[in-house]
Amino acid sequence: MQRYSLLKAGAALIFICGFVAVLINSDPLPGVRKAALRHRRKAQSLQQDAVERDFRNPVETFDNNIRQKDPNAGRKFTLELASLKDGESGKIVIETKPSWSPLGVQRFHELMDDKFYDQAKFFRVVDDFIVQFGINGDPKKPKPSRIKDDEVKQTNSRGTVTFAMAGKNSRTSQLFINTRTDGNAFLDKQGFAPIGEVIVGMDVVDAIYNVYGEKPDQGQVQSRGNKYLDKEASKLTSGHSSRGSTGVVRDCMGYF
């Protein structure tokens, strides 16, 4: 009798162990388990997406992140030029260098973000020297204030972009691109501090319409804007912002 009881108890123990094993290997509460998995995946997703990213326009997002970290970081700008010597158009890319001219770069960035140079014309073109622009085509547009000079840390080599001056601490908005093959180093001693350089399109710069030379009257350009130039120098090369390329030549750039 005692032996039969032991066998019965053993069989019951085996049954219980088997039942527990079945429970472990199965999902008695599938809804609870699925809910727990969804919660865990959501938590992991939130951790991975702690910094939101706009994948529809990664260039703008990257550029904005760069500006937030350092609003005065070097940037690239693309300018589309129309009415070149051959009647064609082309693009140039300017990269700013804050280490060369911090105050000048800051002013250039401000004007670029304000689209100040849109439709500005290259009103002064001196062969084998410079091409100059920077007067807004609308005389009603508020004129930028003067900024202090920067120390000259970079020579005015070919392709560098520099603010024009009319004496000490007189930089406002006008700029020129050095076009002389050997550069214009003599400008260094006169206090002209480059703010950046043309990294793409110097062949386009060389094709800027040059027949008028220095004839356009800057006083008339300031007071009458493009209405004066369209009448007296209608073939001048002009520039405008290019959103289709990152000034981005697609990186941390702004745009002309």
C-alpha cells in the first residue's frame, strides 16, 4: 500500500513538472506579452531618436546644426552669375574663413542671410586686378552700417574675396574678388583683409562682363540702384541666390 502511494505521488509530481514546462514554453497571456514588447521597442526608439532629424532635407538640418554650435563658423555660398562675356551664365562658390577676418565674415553672413546681394551687379571690373560688387539694386534698401577693421592675416591672392574700404573702419557691404594671377599683395599693407575665397568657378569670375570697366558712377548706383545700371550699363553681370546647390555645394553652407 505504501509503495502504491509513493508511485502515485511520483506520478503527480511528474504531471506537475510537465504542466509547468508547458506553461514556460507557451504564452498563456499573449496580449500582455505583446504589449510589453511594444513598450520596450518604443522606449528604444525614443532613445535612438533623442535628436530629431529632418531626413526630407538633410542639408538644411546639417547646416542649421552647424550654425547652432557656432554661428560664426565658416560657410559656403553659391552665386549664380548671369550675363557673362559670352552671354551665358555660370556658378561660383565662395567659402568664408572666420580665422582670416572674424568681423568681416560675420557681416558677410548677415548680409547673405538677408539676401542683400540678390541681383547685385558687378559694377566695377578691372582686368587683371579685381571685380567688385555689393551695392543693392534697390536704393530704398537700408544701407549697412560700418564695421571695424580686421587684422590682415591672409594675403590678397587670386580668388580671395575682400571687403572694399574708403578709409579706416569703413567696411559696409561692397566686396571684390582678386583676379590677378599673381595676386594683389600690395593691398595687404593697406589693410584689406580677405574674408574667404572662391573655391569653385574662377573661370566664371574671369568671364564677368568687363567692357564698362570703371565707368559706372558709384554715387548714381547708390542713389538710383539697378535702374541707373540697366540704363547706362545694361550688360553688366549680376548674381542671385542659388538654393539648388549647397552654399551649399551641399554641406554647412548658406546660399547666394
